[in-house]
Amino acid sequence: MKYFKADIQGRAVEFCAERIGTGQIKITRDGRASVLDIAKTGELRYSVISGQQSYAVDLFNAGENWQVFVDGSEAHFNLKDERAIRRKGAGSGLDSVSGQIASPMPGKVVDIKVKVGQKVTKGEGLVVVEAMKMQNEFKAPMDGVVKEVLVNKDDSVEGGRVMVVIE
């Protein structure tokens, strides 16, 4: 069993995760356990079943920072292994969010909403990428200033490509 702390869209969450079988993970939070059936259906795509609900989930991570699309809805979260936090010491809390915004899947840049030097606030739209005939707007994970814009409109991007850097 692994213990985690997560910052999910600015909300602190603690939970335990345990692999209980092939394709099954038990998540325990606040004393309640849920079993997830997970099957990989693509390079970054998973089918997740929780109870009677089924979800299409696209995941991309850069270290502790994750970008998740669940049935097309986007979320960002920072995930830390509780034991790793204790090993590193007190200065490694959940407040360190990466300023690198990367595409979780291949697609085409259809809009760039920011310029280098522009101040942005957490949740502000930065870049829009069309993938699988859906447009996905990537938002700032934190307040800051745009340090780099690494893509141009109409560029093709691969999954994992960093598009914007904020500091």
C-alpha cells in the first residue's frame, strides 16, 4: 500500500492506493474504500470503472504534476508519495507546482492565448489543442509570468511536448 498527498485543483487530498489484482486498484480515503478496474486502451488512455460508472481517462505526467482528462473534462493535480515527502524533509510540501504546460496527447495547436512576458493567473487559458476532434484548453496551473511559448498556431504536437513555461 502506498500513501499519497495530492493537490487537486487547489484542494489538499490524502489517500492510500493498493494494487489488489491485475488491473485493479483499491483507493482508501477518509476511511472509505473504492475499487477501480483499470485497462489501458491507448498510449495515454485508460478505461476506468468505478462501481457502475465507466470513464475514458487520458493521463499525462511530468514528475509529480499530472494533467488528466476524464471524459473530455480537464483537471490538474500534483501528487506526492507520502514516504518520499518524509524522506526529503519539511520543505517539500504540495505548494511546488510545475510551470511547464505540456500536451498529454498528439494534436494540433489551434489557438495561443498568451505572449512571453504576460502575467497570468491560475486557471487562465494559455493554449488550445485539437485532438481527436475535440478542442482542449490548457490552463495555467499557478499565477506567474509566461517565460516561454514553445509552439505556434497550427503546429502539430506530440504527447508530452511542453508548449508553455510559466515562472
